[in-house]
Amino acid sequence: DAALLLRQRGSGAVAAVAAAADELRRRRNGEDVTYVVNRNIQFTNVCVKRCGFCAFSRTVAPREGSDGTAKDEGYFLPTEEIVRRAKEAADLGATEICVQAGLPPAMHPNLYEEIAGAIKSAVPDLHLHAFSPEEVLYGARTSKRTVSEMLRALRAAGVDSLPGTSAEILDDDVRRRLAAGRLSTEEWLEVIETAHAEGIPTTSTMMYGHVETPEDIAAHLDLLRGVQARALARGGPGRLTEFVPLSFVAAEAPMYRLGLLPGCRSGPGGVEVILAHAVARIVLDGAVDNIQASWVKEGPRMAQLLLHAGVNDLGGTLVNESISTSAGSKHGQRLRPEELREIARGAGRVPVERSTTYGVLRRFPAELLGAGECEGVGAEEGDEVWGGGDERFGSYQRLASADKWRFRSEVAARRQRPARLGLAGPSVDAAPTGGASSSTASASAAAASRSFASFAAAPVASERGARLAPAAGMEKGGGQGPLVTYSPSFTVVPTFECFNSCAYCNFRASKGQPRAEWSRLEDVRSTLEALRRRDADVSEILVLSGEVHPGSKRRAAWLELSLEICSLAQSMGFLPHTNVGPLTRGEMGRLSAANASMGLMLEQMSQRLYKSKEGPYARGAPSKDPALRRAQLDLAGELKIPFTTGVLLGVGETEGDLEETLDCIAESQRRYGHVQECIVQPYRPGSRDTWAPDAPYDLERLPAAVAQARSRLPDEVVVQVPPNLVAERPEVLRACLEAGARDLGGISPRDEVNPDYTFPSVGELTAQLAQWGYRLAPRSAVHDRLAPWAFAGRGLS
């Protein structure tokens, strides 16, 4: 029983398991220890997903540095630089190039084929080991192809084999905890087995040492054994060539460093590492012949020890390994071939240079006897060609911090020039220069895109001529008159179910009602795909939900659904903005990792209103407690989440109540600096509410409330007025603008909170505001000054 073996801790028992694995290794592989001379090319670190274990990925937004300044760490290597690195590796004797990267937002559908084709054209004899199952699936969805069609296209472009990464633990419950929105177990298996059916070999991996159990590892290995059995029965080259256990590197992983995943361990202990490799050899014996130790995860010394616990392969030279290094691994980004041979010799074994698919290229003596005494092609040289370290080959840290090849500028440049292949020259990360920074144009670049994702999706200027405003309410740029902004948005509702009973609410549905049914993720996916096809202007997805009681057993599933919707929207190039009610610190932290910004209306801070037996909260609305909502506003500030809040008028408040609420927002903003907008919203009766105030709110009072907000709030907080709630009174909207309102909020096909009030069209608003002397322009869901905080995920459990 694999799980039982994995639980052993006694020295005798652990030694016995390792010895059994080592005997199986000897029978299958003899005394050979193999390695491959390769180079990693991770062409971008910008990714639409926010996996809790990944410290490599960046969003398009600049990231706040330790000195408080914005650091543009997102890079994207141009095709000619990718090819230059591949040619350099081939010239040094490499036989394999491994290409993996982040999932760039709104990716060009043929990007992966372009990269593969360019490498293969320049170095046709180099084995191209490229694109994980996550990347294959992302490419298929982006290009609207099946997985099989995507794999055929990659093979035609030059891909020879696939890395079997993005596996982590092949259990969906564990996977959801590690990275909501990650491809599922079924999807990983589909890519791997389809590749095998298409004649493409793959590797296989497992990441352990976080929240998995021995039973999870055992089930993972059993799944892989089944995959290989089907591949071998099918015949042909499509099969698993190796299995690589990968220790979780926790030091910089967000889910560990920020405490986002309760129960997360700091990686496996030494005994766990030995048993993981040994048990893998035992379970996979007769199926997968090659068990690899990852020296970059374990270090050369532990890798050498694992050669006596079932391991027969040391992986590759790597040269530019970035993913483990960024997570905090201390074992470097490359090893020279002679260093790998010395690891093998130190274990009393025979070093063998292999191909990617385990063909023998060169066999070296177990003891170094001098040049000319190795079998195969060429002699054993001193590896001086691999010298030079970071100064020659560069490093991830230098690449992320350099001024050259910033993601936004490179994507724009790709659209302005054809690919130029085979250019020589040093890596920018190998020799940083003092050239002008392309990131100095980040503000103007942000102004010219519809969202962070659109840097890859569209030219700098939209085909429709619209530009995103650099920051809502900032009166600068071309044109005449003050600037008024809005967010082109679309609303997705995880559920209308809500345990609060606000008398004025037109949104809520009680549990059991048809409207209370939860959205299905696949239905949301279909909706967003259709939206992306028909409306290129939409940049923000407002995730607006009713609330499941904090004590409910369904609360965790509700949060996961909201998180999955946000991750899905982000993966499709949209910017999620979430408003789902009060959250715990851990919940808010998790959601912030998948959101550009978040929000929660304060409404009114008056305890008198909240407790009034005639007021809108009399039926019972625990989430509307002013103290709770104030705490939520401050919590968002502590977590550095770009935040929208607001006041609700016409619910029985006095002038003093309004002043108290505005002052509360102002105080929180001065303390934390996180408030983007304050919505000044009048209560308007709807067909579903049951509240009958003494008198309806007089819209004539709205401009004065706007003026009050503008005078009491810091200048950087933009005052917002929903145009659909004053549509029948255009003179009121004009007066609100004259009083200081400079934003109209998200304009969506439907206002789910006020469904009886339809938004005017953008064209109508543009024309109306122009008559009054204002310019209307779209903006991003996150304001420029807070862009470094977007998708930060700084919450703690």
C-alpha cells in the first residue's frame, strides 16, 4: 500500500523502502545515471492566473517594491531573443530547449506555434520540449480549437514533446485549494493522453509538501500508472518518459508566505523527499522506467542521496531555471554538465548524457580518467564553454528588474513589426544597461488600453477610437472640457440568494426560490466567451452576489464559486471587480488575488438608522451593521485592495448622518490610501422591494449631496453618480457634474441591484455630456494610482 509506505518514519523502515526502490532501479536501469544538456526559456512571467504556490508570475500592472515605488516586473521576450537563446544553447552543445511560461492575457491565438516554429527553423536538430498541459489548454481555448487540434498544430510547428507539469496533485479538492481556476484533473489527463494518442511523448510530475496527504500522493501515482498502461497498449512514441517528484518551495510562495492557505506546510521534510521518490519507483515499476530527482528543488547533495532511493536521472543543466528560483530555491539556476557527472560519480554510478526521450548520447567512465576515454560522440571536455554564470546567461532577477522587454511595450512592438529571427547579442538580463526605461511610458500606455489584458489583445488605440482614461476624474489629455469617466462593464451574479432581508432590496432571492439557484461555471464561461466575441469594449466584470451566511456549511463553496468566476474572467482578459458583502480577512485576501479591485457600499454609518423598527433594515440584515461595514472598509485598506464604496441616500438619514458616513470614508482613505471612488446613490423604489418610506427621495437634493461628498473627501477619491438612477432627470445629472461628480460607474447591459432602471447608452451619454461641455471616456476597473496593488492577494487567514 503506497500510502502506508509514505507514512513510514522509523530509520529501519525508511531504509528498507529506499533499498527496495533502489533494487528495482538497478534491475530497470543498471548503474547508469542520466542527464540532458538543455536550456530553459521562460519567455514571459505575465500570467492571467494567480496560483497560490507560484512566485514566478506577475500581472501586467506594476508591482510595489520594498521601497514603496512601482516596479514593472512583467517581461515578454521577443521572438528574436527566444531564438538567440536557443541558438546559443545549441552552439554550446545543448540537445534540448524547454519552453514554458506564464499565460499571457488575451494571447494571440497562434503565439505558441509562432514561437515553436521560429525555434525549429533556426535550430532544426534541437529537441523542442515545450508547453505544459495548462498552456496547451489555454492555447486551445484562446484559438477556439480542440485539444487534439491544438496539439497537432504544435507538433506541425516543431514541438517534439510536452513537459507534464501543472499536475501538482491530481485531486480536484487539493487543486482548488492550491489554485482556484487551475485546469482540473480531468483536463490535465485529457491533454496528456491526447498527446500520447497523437504520438507526442510527455513527462509527468507531482508537487508535494503543502496540504496533500499520503493517500493523495498514492492516488496520483495510481492515475499515472493507468495513463502509462493505456499509452503502452496503444503503442508508438506517445508515452510518459519519466516521473519527477517536485518539492513545494515555500519561501516566496504567496499561499505560504502570506498565510492564504490554512494548514499549508513549508515543504516536505528530508524523509518525505526520500519516500516520495522511493515509493514512486515502487508504484511505477514496469510502467515508467525513469524517476528523476530535481536538483534545483532538492539541491545537488540530496539529489545524489536519492540515487540510492530509486532515482536514475538528474534532469538537465537548465541554464535559466526561473520558477523554482523565484519561489525561493537556493540551489541556483544552472549546473554545468561536469557537475551533474560528478554527482553521479560521487554515488558510485556511471554518468550518461541522454536525449530528451532517453536515448544514450555519451557514456562516461564511473571515474574521471582523462580526456578521450568516454564512449560515444566526442571526448569529455572541461566544460569551459558553460562558464560565465549570470554575467553570461542572465538570471530571472535581472530579467524581471531590467528596463528592456517590458510586457506592455513588447506586445505593442510585436504588432508593429514582423518577427526578426536569429539576431545575436547579449541577454538584457546578462548585462543590464543604463538605457531609457520603456516602463516610463506606463501611464500613457495604461491610458491607451481598455484593460491590463488589452495590451496583448488590441492596438494601443482601440479600433473604435475609445481610449481608457489614465485615472478617473483627472482632467488632462486632449479634447475640450472636464473629463468624466465610466467603466465598460458586464455583471455576473454567482447567486441572488441572500440571508439578509433589506426592505429596500430588489436583488435578493430567498433560498429555494428559482432565482436563488447558483450559477454554473460552464454557463458563466459561455456567457463571457460570447461577450468577448461581440463586445470588445467591455473590460470590467462586476461579480455581484447575494450573501451566504458566515455560519453556513455552504459558505466555502459560495466563496469558491465567486473566486472561480473571477479567475475565469481574468483568464479571458477581463478585469474582475467583486462586491459580495462582508468577508473574513482570509476570504478577502483570497478574492483579492483574483481581482483588480473590490467594493462594498457603506450606505450609512448611523446606528440609529440600522436599529430603527421602521427603517429599511428592520427585518434583519446583520451584514448592514455600520460597525461591520466600517471594519470591512479598513480591512481592504490594510490588505491594499483598490476599493470602491459609497453612500445610500433616501433611507431616513439626516444631514449629520451623511456627514458622518463621508467622514468615515475620508478617514479610512487618509489612513490607507485605497479608496478609488465614492458612489453617491439615491434610493429608487423598484418592483421587488417592500419598503415604503415616509416620502420618496427628492432627486433635487442629489447635487447638494454630491457637493458635500466632494468637499469632505480627499481629492483623489472620485465622486460617482449612477446615470440610470437619474435618467429621467438629465438636469439633475448635469447639476451633479457641476457639483463635482466625475465618474458614472460601471455601465452594464443590466443593473442587477436596480433592475427597473436601465442604463442610458454610452452614445447617448457621450452626446449629452458633450452638449454640457464634458468629455466622456472609458476607464479601467482599477485607477492608475492603485494599479501596483491590483491582484495583490495580501490577505491572511
